[in-house]
Amino acid sequence: MTVDRPLYFDDFKPGDRVESAPLLITEELILEFARFYDPQLFHTDPEAAKATIYGGLIASGLQTIALTFKLYFETGVLAACSLGSPGLDEVRWKAPVRPGDTLRVVVDVLEVRPSTSKPDRGIVRVRYTTLNQRDETVMTINGNQLLRRR
């Protein structure tokens, strides 16, 4: 699915796929996020993180969610139609994100459901898969996106 015109709820169908551009994850990016939002040792202290079960610094799972959304929204697919999200389901962190990893996101449309009470919108259920530079899945999450109709 490409963005060559504004997209709306009506343009999405099950099976559609959107792929993001890649993003390099730096140590600085991990540290800045973690110090403010998730100050656990393995996210905030590169030296101390070596002695943890992760063997080094890793990004917060919350940061991975935020980066996933950033990468998806930067595709432009939702620029004209996003009305927010009523929720997320089944977050799974499959592998740690480390400094030097390059992430990209693949988003698959699972279901398209028009609103029965508000004809100007509908919900598109998607599956986000976040991958690193080795095409290893680092996170999956199901999302419900509230979208404007034409």
C-alpha cells in the first residue's frame, strides 16, 4: 500500500501491508528515553547493564512501542484520516533492541469495521511487526485505529 493520495477508512482492506523506512537506534536515544520514562538499570546505565540478564544496554519496551508508532505514522498512510486509537492488544517483546540496531515496521491490515453508530468513521485492526536489521522480530502488537471515512 502506497500513499499517492490522502487515504481514508474506505481505502483499507484486509491483507493490505505498509512498510516503514528504517531508523537507526543510538545509545543516546535509548538513554534519553529511559532516564525520563523507564529508569531501569538495563535501560539507563551501559556499564551496569553488562551484568544483567541482557548482557548490555537495551531499549525500553515502551520506547519500542513509541518508535513503532513513529515509523508507521511517518509513512503518511494515516495523515488524512487518523482519529486516534481505542486501544492496543497482545503486546509481545520478542527480542531486545540494542544500540546500533536499525528498526523498521511492517503493518498488516487484519480487519476493517465501519462504525454502526457513527457513519463518519470506522476501525481498522492492524498487526504491527517491528524488525531489526537482521529481519528478526523484536516486537509484535495488535492495534485498533479509528479512521475518518471519506
